[in-house]
Amino acid sequence: MFESTPNKLDDVKITDAEIKPRLAKIVVLGLEGCGKSTLLNVLAKRPEEGYSPTQGFNVVQIQSGECSLSVMEVGGGPSTRRYWSHFTSDMDLLIYVVDGSDKNNFNESKSELMKVLAESTNQVPCLLISNKQDLENAEKCSSIFNSKDLKEIGRKTSGNITILDATCCANGGEGVSFRETVISIMLSLLNEQQT
């Protein structure tokens, strides 16, 4: 026989629970000179102060509703790329930027992306950006990454891939609307990853 003990509401202690906002780690990769630092400047709403290659990494924090986004850009030079996997082990989202006007580096860029995905232990969504669309003869993301490439990337990620053709410009232009678009895409990919 089962016995039931009546609940005494007087004995229940009610406290205000602290709800912590979700922190998402986003890693931005790509070859040197593709526009990763400019993307971070746009996201951080800070003006571009000239170009110098990132030797290590840069981080910006973005608050959007209950979600805090920690966006880390890692240098894309040959000596830095070998450390990419150290930054991607616990990421929630990968943003990979390609210079859409630099056709000579498309194969190297795709190869480096595949290396990083092969070394990654977690399957996360991926945002592929073909940058510098304002330059003559810039290729669209769908031309750089054909359907075979996207299927391969999908197998190595969560399968959730978004492509974006853009001109990252921190000093005006499409800066504000581009910033909002990228943040919206990031949040959408992160939310889909959770479900």
C-alpha cells in the first residue's frame, strides 16, 4: 500500500530564479584579407581605421535580446591557420568569409574550410559569406561553393548552411542594414541549432 504525505505549502521556499542569458560563441574564419576584421567592425558599430592583418584574434560582444553573442575573428594568414582548430572546438556557429573578387584563392579557401570542418568535433551551423561584392567580377557564394561543395560542408556541419553575398563596409554604405541582417541570420541559425 502507498501512503501519501500531504504537501505543506508553508514549507515550500520560493525564491526568484535568476535566468541567465544564453551565451553563444561564434567563430569567424577566412583567408587573410577577405574582410573578417571589417565584419567585426560592422558588428561592433565601430569605424574602420585602416587595414592591417590580424595576427591573433579579435573579439566583440553583441547583446540581442536574451542572447549574448561572442564573435571571435581569427587571423587568416598561413602561420595562423594551423591554430584555427583550437578556436573552433566549442563554437556554436561558424562564419566563413571568402573574398569574392579573389578567384585565385577560391580553391585554397575551400580547402582550408574543409580542413577546419574535418578537425571540428562538434557539428554547428555555418554562414558562408562571399565578401567584396562591390568589386568588379566578384563571384557570388553560389558560384564559389557549388552544390557538391555545399553537400560536403553539410555533412561536416549540422547541415544548416546559409550563404550570403555582401559588401562589408564599416564606414557607412550598407553598414547598418548589413549589420542587422548578419545578426538576424546568426540568431536564426543558433535558434535552429537548439531545436
